[in-house]
Amino acid sequence: AAIFGNVQQQTLEVVYDGAGGRVGFAPNGCS
Amino acid sequence: AQKRESGEIDSHTIQLSSLFPSSSSPCVLSSRASNTKSSLHVTHRHGTCSPLTSGKATTSPPDHAEILRLDQARVNSIHSKLSKKLTDRVRQSKSTALPAKDGSTFGTGNYVVSVGIGTPKRDLSLIFDTGSDLTWIQCEPCVQTCYSQKEPIFNPSSSSSYYNVSCSSAACSSLSSATGNAGSCSASTCVYGIQYGDQSFSVGFLAKEKFTLASTNVFDGVYFGCGENNQGLFTGVAGLLGLGRDKLSFPSQTATTYNKIFSYCLPSSASYTGYLTFGTAGISRSVKFTPISTITDGTSFYGLDIVGITVGGEKLAIPSTVFSTPGALIDSGTVITRLPPKAYAALKSAFKAKMSQYPSAEGVSILDTCFDLSGLKTVTVPKVAFSFSGGAVVELGSTGVLYAFKMSQVCLAFAGNSDDNN
């Protein structure tokens, strides 16, 4: 499988919604 | 129009000094982690913020070649775990026996949080990992062996809220899906074992204990591994916080409070802290969601469906089957993003074409597209965006595209998988 690694996750806020069955990203969500 | 003219819309201009943060910069704490009740500071294991380096960064900068070697070992074990699950599904229809090479390689485990465990509470530094499920820590009396760790090793006999778990409990039977190994029995106490592909492992008693997050969020009776025999790349940290999707993972065990929702911002450099927040507190309104894909059903991984990549505003001509055949997942413990070979080839050629003004440099380890930026103050790189199923388009930050070894070797931070199916 392709794997989205932690270098690419930097500066993104990454949201795991296990109950909702979804993953979210907020670009620049960390500033 | 002016921005488009100057190409700023589709590119980042990066101060090269930011790619080489000094190892003595003072620690800058995440305000989110400091101000949100259910948030933990995330520190870079080797940085000035890490509790493991008592205020100064480790003198020797991390060995990049070693980081990338271990990263590949982790990726190989994730692939073997996925293929095993896949053949498990196939196995229902066939009787072929396949070597079980389970567990995930630990990798470099760069991101650490502090969690309170036991009564009285002991704050312990744990690596957080969305690619595995079982939380475990080293425990006295280290019947077999313990690696060296910064904080004193947890002693269950000094905690009034510690309980061993019996072999007949449901939690003991769910160890096989959480660790790849069924629980075993020692004097009617459940024993766990988790093995990471790079000779790292932890074996000990499955137990229940009080966990305290950010001093005020108390969870009684959390199942975790009390490791009496631990070895491997964990030096310095007390254990691991498993954030996968299995029922024994920490998000699953705290679902009544946090509904299996958590979010994080990784520190963008070793002298900053990021945050790991449980629950919905503070989640940005601009979050774009994509459904967890079915490719990883039956495993603890968070699967994603990538549908396209854009480089400098140009959508790459990659057939969607290139992504859908092998599938994709997100992992906090994998450093460099891995792409199917055809997708990586398209990204590499588009990126190189937009970086033609910079001299090429020798590749390093798994990274084969590098540039010599010696003598420059800034570099202008094309923006890279990922499109996921459900319409989410995610533009990577400026630090998400390059991996810098030294000024004369700054590389595209992506690598191709070895074949189209993995």
C-alpha cells in the first residue's frame, strides 16, 4: 500500500475520527 | 494576478536555514497543548523539548541514513502485515499456509507524549503510534530484560490501582488481533507478546491500570502491557501508546469519553512541541475529511483512498487504478511517504522539471531525487497536493516536500514502493 508518512503530515492538523470512519486534514491547521 | 504572475500560487519559497534548525534553539511549547484540557504536548524524541534529553538536543544529530533504513524496515513490515491479512481473506478459500511475519517494525519512533500511569501517578514518556494498537510500558522487576529508559521503570507493586488480567478474560482473547500473537497463560495471568520486525519486542503481563491524561483526565482500568522482557529501538522512552483501530487501542478503550476521535499536529522542528488532542476540542473548522478505506479492513491501520497528486498546479496523469489497486494508509510512525512506482515516477519527473534551475545531487538511501543548494539562501519548490476520495484536496506544507541531509543534498521527501501491488 502507499503510506502517508509523518514528513508530509507536518504543518497539517490530522484528525482521526474512528467512530465516523473518516480521517481529516487541515492544511496550516497547526499554526 | 500578481501572485499567479510570479508563480507564488503554485510554489513555496523556503528559507534554507529553516531546513537545518540549530540543535540548541530553546524549546517553544505548543499553545494548543498548553491550553486544551485533553491535549498532550508532542515532542520530537531527539529535540530540545524532549524530556529525554533534559533540555538540550542530543549532541549527535540523528543519523539520517539510519532513520531511513529503519523507516524502510517499518514499511516492509506494514506491507507484510497487510499482505498477511489479505491472504487470510484469501485463505478462507484456500488452504495454503503462509509464514506469519506479524507485528510492525518499530522504526525510528520520533514523537513522544507524557502520560500519567498508576496510583500514585507516574508520568512516563511514550512514543505514540497510529500504526499499532497495544499500549505497553516497561515494568519492574524486568524479569528478563529492560532497555535503558530516562524515567524510573514503572513498578506495579507500588501502584494501588494495578491489576493483572486473567487468561480467561475477553481482553486476553483479543490480544491476537491487537498484537498478531494470541495471549498465553502464566499462573492464570494473561501474557502478551508483541514483536516489531527490527528485532524489537515487548513481552509481559496484560494488566489494567489508571491512566491520567494532561493531569485531569483520569481513565480507570485501561488495558495495557506491563513488559518484563523488552528490547529494541525504544532507548530512553518508557513504552508505546497504541492509537490504532483495534478494540484494545487507547482510542477504542476511551471511546465513551472521546468517541474514538483524536487529532495531532506534529512539531515542525525539534525545538517545538506539537500536540495530541483526544476528543473534538479545538479541531480546525477547515478540516477536510476523507472516508477510511476498506483496503485495511481487518487490520489496525487507518486506510485512505488517494485519487490524485498535483505538482505546482499541474494534475499528474496517473490512472486512478495505480492508487486503488494497492490502496493507502496513514501512519504517524512512517517518516517518508511511499507511493506506488508509477505514481512516484510521475511525481518525480514533474517535480524535477519544475526544479530544473537547481543542480542535481547524488541520491541518499531511499531518496533518489536530490538537489545541490549550496550557497543559496532560499529555494522555490512547486507545491504538492494530494486528492483523496470524497473530494478532499490537501496541500502539503512547505516542510512536507523536502528532506534535507545537508545544503548540497536536499531531496524530494517521497519514495516509490518496489512493486505496483504493495
